[in-house]
Amino acid sequence: MGWGDEIIVAGMARRLQELNPLPVRVLDIRGRPRWHEIWKGNPRIAKPDFAGPVQPITSGADRRPYIERQTKRRWIWREWSCPVGEVFLTARERELGARYPGRVIVEPNLKAQACRNKDWGWSRWDALVRQLLRRGFPVAQLGSSATRLLPGVELIRTAGFREAAAVLASARLAILPEGGLHHAAAALGIPAVVIFGGYISPRQTGYAHHVNLYAGGNPCGMRARCRHCVEAMNSIQPEQVLEHVTMQLDGERCQAGVAGEMRMAASG
């Protein structure tokens, strides 16, 4: 499972504890307790060696709440309300993030295992960032020295996802593909413009307090590169993203929360 899925688990645990204060034990699909680094410091989730009474959640690579089923070629998504997760940063991580306040964080790169249908395209990211830099916004990417950087963008070096989340926690705004960092932004209460395209929609993994750019009609879930997703991404232009970003940066502050209607900015 990816980091975003585990942040969703933290949101599910929070939602459970709103009804029952018992600690939550996360089980894999075979019923075995498991643990993930992103839950470090989370008082809601019981570690595998916890011996007291618990309430269980089953979550694993083959059982995710936004997936109804799969075929050889695609995922069949289920509509549901994605709960806002929680990330509990250590004092050292908070100190790291505090060194980089007020950045606009962008993420043009996808992790190696991610579906290519989530790729907005390097040229569009480049065009967007050039406009942001021209307007004087401090734009940064997170990663290692090997990270592919957009021209003119600051690299903030982070050793892993938790450090990236720590820097994200001090950001002014983030512009992200659907994925782990957009779930982290939601958990940390950071305003974000999230580029969904057509592979998966905000009705599976979106948040009401983000601007969610989706243009795919019925999300296809195709694991191989497909024309539907290419056309959906092509319809989301840098000018459209820039408009939503500048609205946010010029004073519209999205408040993190777990209620409210999904706000989707349709393309075209």
C-alpha cells in the first residue's frame, strides 16, 4: 500500500473513534495486525504488540475502501466519502518544516509504481510554474538530489515521506497530483489544488476543502495508458490551474474539515 492509503486508514481510525474510544487495530486481509510508519505518534492506532481491547479495521493492498473490484485491465471504483486522515509530526519534524514556511509546493513527478494515467505532463507543469515564478511566488519541490526539477524551482531535500509531510505542513499551498502528498495535505490542513484527470475521481479519494480538478466523466481506472485519460489531462490547462491557485493565494483560505459537499472544478 502507498502512503496515501495509510493516511486514509488514519482517517478511518479517527472516524471510528468518534463513535467508540477504543484503540483501533489495523489488520491485513489475513487478519494479522500490521503497522506503518505514517501512524507514528498516532494515539488512535494500536501497535501490533498492544495487549488491551481494540476495535479492528481490515485494510491492505487487496482491500481498499474506494475499490469495488478489479479486472485484468482496470480498477472498478466505489464512490465513498474519503475521511480526512491525521499525521502526527515529531518535534524534530516540526522543526524541519518550520525552516521552509510559506512555500508553494508542486509535485510534477509520480512515484515509480503509480499509474501513468495520473501524469499531467511535464510541459504543463513547466508552464504553470513559470507563471507562478513570474508572479513572485516561492515555488518548491520536495525530494532528494536525484529529483527531477522544474526550471527555477527550489529543491527542499527531504529524506522520505514523513520529512516531506513536515515541510508540507508549513506550506502556503500545494499543487499536486492525486496521491500520497494530496492525502497528507488534507490531513495537515494545507490548501491544495489537486489534479485528478480521468483515472480516478474526487468521489473516491478527494476532499471537500481542496480544489479538485477532474475532467474524466466516469473514472476509467485503466492501468495501461489510455486515450480517455490523456484527453482528460489535456483538457486541464495550466491557465485553469493558475486561476484556482491565484484565487487561493490572493486570500481564499480553505479550512480543513470532515464535513461539506465535494467541490469539484470541472474542466472545459
